[in-house]
Amino acid sequence: MRREINAADLRDTERAEALEQIKDIEEQFDSGKPKKSIVTALLNALPKVGSVASIASAIHAWWPQ
């Protein structure tokens, strides 16, 4: 996702925010007990560009209900 964010046509502030959101998502999973509501909110806040939207959708679909 970082690669896609860096390659996307985004303003510097948008790119920085998106990369911070990805870091926060990673921290949720690294904790061993990611909170679905937090991960979902972070994924939904990512820019809908290129493969980022596809990757976020795949994570949503994979996440157990």
C-alpha cells in the first residue's frame, strides 16, 4: 500500500496522512488484537486511488464478520 500511495498523484499532505494511516493499521495488527472498528475507519480514510482501493476492499472482505 505504501508503494501505491507514494506512486499516486496526491498532494504532499494527503500522502503524509495516508502513510500515517497505513502505519496505524500496521500497529493495530502488530498488537495481536486489532480492533475492527479502528482498522475499518483507517482503511476507509485512505485515498481511493489506484490499487489502494482494491487492497483496502480485499482487507475488508478478508476480515471475519
